Amino acid sequence: MIDTSQGKAGTGYSPKTVKNVKIALQSCLQKAEDEELISRNPVKGVKLPKLQKKEMKTLKVNELSAFLNETIRSDCYEFYFLEITTGLRLGEILALEWEDLDEENKTIRVNKQVRHSKNGMEVSTPKTQASIRTISISDECLKLLKGLKAKQPVGTKLMFPSPVTGTYYDPKSITYRFHRKQKRAGVPQIRFHDLRHSFATLSIEQVMDIKTISHMLGHTDAGFTMNTYMHVTDAMQQNVADTMGELLKSKKDENEEITIKFPA
């Protein structure tokens, strides 16, 4: 029997796991019902626990700068500069090869990901078509990557190989070291995935095109991006409302005639 209770952390299964189990069982038992081996599918009426979204935390510009300064001392500046300016998933950035970099067009091809499995490091194709994408990088980022490549032994395949094994980094190792760097930099403790959120949040705050941001993140559609970062768009809307309010208020206080013109 599956424990769907929402007890203390570490008890029962996560809501996502319960949902996946239900989908699998319901599919199997529906087949049995269709073939009249059972009178009804008992899983249809099972109520799922509510999915609890993990709290999203992001770093501000000054905090990202402090963190990047720490990574210079840790000799991994290029890795984090690329991450913070593109919002790549951890598995995606660890799977990057030099052949994925197009120096002439200043782009990076994202078409694989690496993850830790029971059989060791596993490289696979991203789950969604939207995750297979080509993203642009800045001039500074290209300069840093070219400098990094020049320091590596000739023939190095991976962009960011493990200095211990020479192959793919273990994501768990990156996460552990990431938290240590945050502590030394004196910035708020966040998950590695929150660097991706930081990229998206800052991009939206800079009023960048939502479709472009969605593409860079590898989201299926811009609607998902908007829903995920609604807290940012709400703040931006309030800023617009406050700005317009102050603009019209100041004219009223100055006894000026208020004229609002909209483009034809």
C-alpha cells in the first residue's frame, strides 16, 4: 500500500512519486477492466496528494557578482559565467562538448544531458524537443570559453571535464562544491537550479522578450515560462502602475494640463 500522507520530511513517498505510480497502475488495471478480468479499475478513484512546489530563491546582481569573484579563486569562473548568463540545466552544461560551440556565430548547441545513475554517469537526449536548442552567448562568454579551451590539453572533448577522471563531472560533486563556494562568497544559500531561476528572473526584469527567454531555458512554451516567473511579472506590472501614477500625479500637483497621447 502506498502512503500518500503529507507527514514529516522523509516519511512516505513524494507526491510526484505517488502520481507516477498511480499512472502506471491505472494503465495496467484499465487493461484488465477492458478485458473483463476485473469489474472496475480501483485506481481511478484514488486521490493524489497536492504537489508542493519547492521555494524559488534567486540571487541579486550584487550577490551574483560576489559569487563569481569567489569562483575566480576556485578556478571555475568560466563554468559559472556560462551558467549564469544562459540558465542551462546542470545536466546540460556538464554534457557540453567543444564541438557544440560555434565560435563564428557565438552559439552553443544543447542536445544532451548527463546524470548520475546506479550504473554511473549516464548521457542521454533531453526529454523534450524544446530542450534541444541552440542558444546565443555573449562576446565575453565566448572570450572566456576560448581562453579555457586554450588551457586544456589538445584533443580534450568535454568543455568542463572532471579534473579527477577526465570524463563527465558527477552532478552531486558540483552541487557539493557549489554550496561551499556560496558560503565562502557570503551570499544566500540556494540550489544550483536556482542559478537558472536567477538568470530567468533578471532577464524578465530587464524586459527581455519572454519567447526568447523561454527558448534559452528550453521550455516547451512561453506560457510555462510566464507562469513559473509570475512573481516577476507582477512586480513589473506594479512598477509600471506606480510610474504612471507618479507621472500623472506630478502634473496635477504642478497644475499642468494632463494630456495622454497614445501611438496611432
